[in-house]
Amino acid sequence: MLALPLAFLLTGCAEKGEDYQFENAPASDSSEAEASQPEERSGEAIYNQYCANCHGAEGMGVPNVGPSLLDKLEYPDEEIIGTMLNGFGTMPSIPISREEATAVLDYMREHF
């Protein structure tokens, strides 16, 4: 019942020939296939979100919180990725995909 009056109100909000866009709404020109796929995050963004609080922005560790990662970058890829995905000791698992874990590892090796 409320939808019909709302539709009439919104028709006056856009210029002639334009569709009304709500604030923070996704752009209407993106395809449905793109919209259904999650946005790919960079290794740096993932590291900053999940790792930097304990291991530091430069991977040098945070005293009494998390160890340095610098000496661990020489470990085999699968061991590091496995630790990210499954956790180890007091480190929890990180809710990311294997591809994202690889991106984080690449970021760490390039920047630390």
C-alpha cells in the first residue's frame, strides 16, 4: 500500500530521462555478473585488516601481542598460507580464501 505513493514521490526526484539513485546505492551500469562476484581485496588491505594489529604495519611484531614475521617469510609458502587459513598456537585463523592468503604473502615478501 505504501509502495505506490512512494513510487509517485520518487518519480519527481530525478530529472527527466534519469533514474533516481539512492545515496550509497551501487551504480546501475555494472553488470549482474560483476555485482554477484565479491570485490577483490589487495594483499595490503587484507594484511592491514587482519594482521597489522598483532604483527605491526611493517611485520616487525608488537611487543607482548604478536611476533615479528620477518624471519618467517623464508618458510615454505604452504606453511605460511596454512597458518593464515588454519591459525597456529594463539593466532586465530583468518577468514580469507587461499587466493587472498597468497596475495597477503606476496605483499609481505615484497614490502617487508
